[in-house]
Amino acid sequence: MLLLLGCAADEAQDTLRGSVSRVYPLGHDGVRARLSERELAVQYVEGAEVVVQVVVRLDEVALDGPTTVDLTAHGEVLGRRGEVRLPDFVRGALRLNAYAPQHGAKIAGDFDAVVSTGSEELTVVGRFEASLEDLRE
């Protein structure tokens, strides 16, 4: 019984949901986090596709530990499945509960965002936990 509870807890660390699922599928295989000179990207992936990507622009905000980032001012949420794109980002926030800008460091947290189809606003919400890939040279 404890093993099953442990599996459920692990699954809860990698979730993606929201009303946007009515117009854009949110299914994914996993999550990864990548740090470059210009941005931090948390990516929900399925195969080779990045279904949802939460981006923080590092030229606008410094990240050196757990924090909350206003994505409306310093980032965006985007994604693509084949020819279908995630509706346009309107506003949102990213909360980093665990973060250090080092390769292999644990990154964990959650985000919430509002996207727009032009005729309606929809939500997308996610939780994540991954090892950071530091792509800086």
C-alpha cells in the first residue's frame, strides 16, 4: 500500500490541467527544465513536442533561489502540438519552491496562466519537479 501511495505522490509532481484542455490537449510524457543565458524554461513534453513551455526572461529578472515570478511582466507561456498552438498568453505567475542555477539541481514549483483564443479566456495550471539542465557555457 505504501508503494502505491509513493507512486501517486510522484505523479502529482508533474501535472498539467486547465480549461484550455477543451481546445488544446494537455497530455504529456514528462517535464524538463532548461537554463540558458537568456531564459529559464520549464517544458512539458510529449515525444519531441513541447506541449507547454513556461519561460522566464533572465535579462529582466534575476533568479538565484526560490521565488515567485510575474510572468505577465517577465515571461510567457506557450506551446505547440503539430500545427496547433497553445492560445495566446495573457497573464500568469510562476512559483519556484526549489531552485538553484546549477546543472542537476532540483527545480520544483507550479504555475498558473490565462490564455486567450480571442473569444474567451482559458486557464492552464501546472506543477513540476525536475533536475535542471544548465545549457550555459
